[in-house]
Amino acid sequence: MRRIIQFSIVNTLISLFYILNHSYIYAQAPKKIPTKLRPLIPYIYSIDSTTPNSPNTDLQRLDSLFLNKQLIAMGEATHGTKEFFQLKHRFFQYLVEKHNVTVFAIEANFTEALVLNDYILTGKGNPTQLIGRMYFWTWYTKEFLALVEWMRNYNADPAHTNKIKFYGFDIQFTKGATEAITTYLKKTNDTLADLFQKISPTLLQLEFGNAYAAQTLNHRQFLQSSIESLIKYFETNCTRFEQLTNKNEYQITLQQIKNLHYAILTQKMNLKSLKFSRKQKMNRTELSGYVIRDSCMAQNVKWIYEFEGKSKIFLWAHNGHVAKAPMAYRPMGEFLDKQYDSTYCSIGFDFNQGGFQAKEPIGEDYQLKTFNVKPRKESLAFQLLKINYPISLLNLSAMKPADYQLKWLLNDVQTIRSIGALFYPESEGYFLADLKNLNQLFDALIFIDKTTPTVPIDDNLKTHY
């Protein structure tokens, strides 16, 4: 009898251990999950909170997703969602502390981000002002400021010998790079300073708008050929420049010159795309400057990764940029995936309902506004909520495409939201992406039921695009 009781106790303990160890799968799940969704249970994980500094038990269950990954990219379905920003902050903090990630790179202009890197490393400067110099309203938020301040505090701790580095990989603006290159050429007293002075007035004005299109064809060609000559000259005289300054300063300046070239190529293609689309002679998607921009952003990421000795890097951008295959055009993530193969990890974000910030065209201007959208029954986020996880991660990389129970998810069209810096409330359907082969686009997708807008640092947004 005693042996039977002991055996029963052992069985009870084993059962209890099993239940506790697998409670993360079933803790919030309803008793009846739709038959269609049941095969997803081994691949979907509940995330407890978006709040940074929350306990990491839930994130530890995702460690296998980051195994042997060198470049971890996290997207966003909008540029103005508080919960996206907070959860990416939380993931980045975890990856720094547990997975030795030491480089952060974001969809922001290359040169302007370098100044914020100085703050994160040394504490010099005002972080609010430095974020403001990165042009876009998207980063001028309290949520992003909190992430920047966490990086600075982490670096300030002498126990953390591997410091975090901060970079931008976008290429759209030319003013900061032009000023930095001018300073470098004066510092080295180089003969090319005179040539650069001939094009710098135009480059200083070559921001968004019609500045590039307003130039004559001859001047546009002169701009491009001058920058190409400057790149060739710098590469040929590498040793001399390194001796006059130092290796790092030379390499950064050369990359800034290349970023001017990237910006020119992107604006050239945008202009060409507009002309051809009007004549309906070419596919606008294939000709779009977005393709050039994304290929150039990938080149910047490659440079950052190699400049930092191939340290693990965290990438922050829109879903459309981090995806490993086209959502609308060839994205940065596709170029990186081909370059780095299985060491590149892409995680997209989506939401079911709630608020976000975006700009709406009002007359000839754009106004930053708060929008709210209701659930879309056709969306994947709406369907997955039947598993009853308010925040979840769906591990697509672990799924076997041959599994017939998963074919509806992987082979059929799935709808997710895709809202950038702009939003047209009367055309909400335009901001939905109908995608097939989700596992070829992302390694995982994070879903959040209800969202709220990011919060601007202050009202000083007039100079932000």
C-alpha cells in the first residue's frame, strides 16, 4: 500500500511539473480553440508585457529564435505605435544583456545618428536635441528617448566593458554628410576641397521636395560624377588620408561620401520613376527609388557590421524594410538575407486594433495626427486572438512547410497592416498588405491586440518630416 501511495505521489509530482513547465502555452488559452488554429499552439508564445524592465521569463522561452543570429531585425506595422517601440526596447535590452548584442542601428540618417552615438558613448550633448536632428517625427518620442537614455546608462556603468554603439542606416538626407565632409577636407587641406565647394551648396539643399528635380540635367549629372570622382579619389588615397587623420575617421568620411551618392541615386530613380509611370512604360514598383534606397540601406548595414568587427547588431525599421522578400518592392532585408543567410533574423510586428500616430495630407502640408482603427476580420491578427494571447509571437521559422495543417497559414494569402509615416483614414484598406509565404518574409511575427500612439517628446515638431 505504501509503495502504491509513493508511486501515486511521484506521478502527481511529475504531472504537476509538466503542467507548470508548459503553462506558458495554455495559461491564457481558452478551453476551446478553433480546430484550424490548434496546430499553431507549439509555435505561438504569449508575451507578458511590452514594458521595458519587465521580468524576462517570457523572452527566455524565445532564445532558440536568436541562436547563431548575428543580425536581428525588428520591424513595425506603423511608425507611431507606443507598444511597438516599448517592446523593441525590451527585446533590445534583453539581447544586449543575454545575447551579447552591442550594436544598434535604425532607419535614420547615417551622419546625424553618429552624433547621437557620441552621446551614448560619452554623455556629451542633449539627447532630446540630438534625436531632433535625425529629421523624422517618428523618433522624436518619449518612448525612443527612454531607449536612448537606457543605452547611455548602460554604457556609463564601468562593469559593462562592451559598450553599445548607435548608428543610422538611412540615406535620404544630404546636409549633415555635406557639412562633415567639408570639415574633413579642410582639416586635411586637400585639393578636392575646391571641387566639393562647387557642389556643396546644392547638396546642402537637397532634402525632400523638388530640389533635385529643379536642377538642370547637366547639373544633376555633374553632381553624380563629382561624387563618384570623390569616392574614387578617397579610395585611391586611403593611406594618405589615414595618416593625416586616423583610420576610423577616414572610413567614416568615405562612407558619408558614399551616402551622398546613395541619396543622389535614390532621388534620380524617384524622378525617373515618376516620368515613366506617367507614360506607363515601366512598372513603377520595379523602378521605384524605394528599391535603390533599400539596397543602399543594406550597404550601410553591411558597412556598420564590418566596421564594428562583425559584432551582433540589432536593426530597427519598418516591416517593409526588414522583410526577407518583397511586400511591395525589394526590401533591405532581402539583400541582407542573401548576404548573411541564416545569420539574419527578421521579426515583423502587427496589431489588431487601436491607436497610432501618422501624418495626414492636409492641403499642401502634412499634419501629425492620432488615428484609431477597428479590428479587421480578414486580418491574421484578428484570427490569432482566438488563441487568447493579447501579445504573442508566432515562430514561423520553426514551422515545416510540408505540414498540411499549416498550409493555410503559409501558402494562403494572409492580411497584415502596413502603415508607414503617412496615413489616409478614408483609404484604410490601402494600408493592408495581402501576403503569401509568410515564412519566407519573416522568421517570426509579433501580434498585439490593442495599441496606443507614441508620445512626442514635446511640441517642437515643425522641423520634422
